[in-house]
Amino acid sequence: MRWTPEAWPEGLRASMPLGLPIAAVGVSFGLLAGPVLGAIPSIVMSAVVWSGTAQFAALTILASGGGTALAAGAGLLANTRFLPMGFAIAPSVRGGLVRRLLKGAVLADASFVIGHRGGGQFDISAIAWAAPVQYVTWVGGTIAGVAGATAIGDPGRWGLDVLFPIFYLSLLLPELFPVHIQAAGRRARRQADRRNLRPIIVALLAAAITLALTPVTPPGVPVVVAAAAALIGLRAPREPVTQRSAGDGA
Amino acid sequence: MKTWLLIAVLAVGTVLMKALGPVLAGGRQPPAPLTRVVALVAPALISALIVTGTFTQGQQLIIDARAVGVAVAAVALWFRVPAVFAMLIGVVVCAVLRFLA
């Protein structure tokens, strides 16, 4: 095997550009989590949970004064998107029970995009090979952040507390305005949602619930209650007027 | 101790949610209403977390340097500045405002 980028597995090559931004988010998690959770728990958390969204969610609750149960609830809710993603790749996953479990467990947001081959088909080996770079840079970034946290002290003094909301904003905007924000690769996946205003309505509703409940409930509760805004999805959407791309049933 | 419990719950829960589809479904889809609700949980939750991180301090609603930093970063993100740089811009704006205050 030649040790050149061309000979590397597709997923590994495709995931290389993710290294820097993931490490940077890992550093910010380490910086913010260090003082709240302690150095070792912060690093272990990144190593075994391996999900920035869930970890930042749990930390947001803890940092705003909420309890452990609410933090766990917010963290798990933050990752419920993996349920439909797991079912989406399921038809492409072969092998016995243990193999299927392991292949599901290495799934990550960016890998889902890297492995998508259009029309609901997924290249599972590309998904698996996309994991190493993302995992190593995430845990490595967290270690660097935790080390930096002891040197920096109170993150609020440096404005670092705004990293939370901005990180989330960078996830929310592509979710709400796929056409405007998203890169070409992701567009195909969202094609079906194109005429869908629901994510925007749900996001505004959730924001309103959070603002309304914050003064009257214990910290952490508003976020979990606001997630219930998603229940408007129970109503079937109206049929779009023109149905061009049939068969991409998502 | 509670911290370790939190870590364990998040780790196990995350792996379960990722693997449930591949383990259970041999090509079968979950019921459509469930899929629609699950797809909307992310925007709802993320929006609530942004509001919490930007406008709240314990049980108080306040507008301070964070709101300005997040607003500037939002504009940057809208013009497709990569997330890492948007975070950097927000932090700098927020830190400068606090320094001036």
C-alpha cells in the first residue's frame, strides 16, 4: 500500500479537512468544561460520549445552575437526531448483530454526509473510515482545552462563554436555511425539506418558550420543555404542490 | 459521582440511539409521524440552548455583551464564515465590550 493520500480509504481522505475545526471546538469544550466538571471527567466525557452537541448541551444546563438529571436529559435530547440517521443508514448496514451495532456506533454528523451516496444509499466503509480523524481531534482538542483552562481561569472574563451559543448557531442556521447556508454535498440530503418552514416555526416557538419559562422555573427546565415544540411534527405536512423528486423517500 | 453518572448516561444513550436503527431495521422505516417529530427536536433544542446561553443568567433575562457577540457572529455565519472563525469573532467582540465596560 502506497502511503499517499490517493491510496487512503475514501472516508479517511474526506474527513481530513474536518480535523482543524473539530479540534477547535474540542478546545473550546475543554476550556469551558474544565472548571465545571473537572479536568479528568471532561476528557473522559469527550472520549466516551464523543458528541459535541450533547456535551455542550449538558454543560450549558450545568453552567446555568441546572441539575444532573436535567443535564442528562438535554444531552440525550440533543442526540435524538441519531435515531432517524441510524434508521436512514440501516438498509446499507450488513453483517451480524455485533457488527451492525459497531457500525452504528461510529456514526457521526459529518460521516453521515461523507458516506451518503444519494438516493438513500450509504457507503458504510466510508462512514467508518471518517471516524478516526474526528475522534482523535475531538479528544485531543479537549485535552488541550482543559490544559488551557487552568491557565486562563474564568472563561467569562475573556468572552469565552459566547462559544456555546455561537457553536449552536452554526448548527441551527443550516438546519433552518438549508438553501442559503449549506454546501453542495448536504443539499441533496435536504432536498425533500426544501419547502419546509416547520424548522423555523419550531425554533421560534422553542425560543419563546425558553424566554417565557426562564424567570419562573428552575434553570435547565425551560430547555427541556422547549424541545416539546417539536411535537408539531405529529401533524402531517400539507402535500407540496409540485412533486418533482419522487423516490428519495426520507 | 454525579458527574460520572452523567457521563455514563450520555455515553450509553448516544451509542444506543446511533445503533438502534442498524440493529433493528432490516430496511424498515419507523412510522412517519415519529420521524417528523424527531427531525424537529434538533432545531427546537438548539434554539432553546442559544437563548439560554445568550440571554439568561440563572433565572434572569438580560441583554449584555454576550448578545452583541452572538449577533455579530450570527451575521458572520450568515455570510458563510466558517464556524471556527465566527466563534473567534464573537469571543473577541464580547471580550472587548467587557473590557470597555
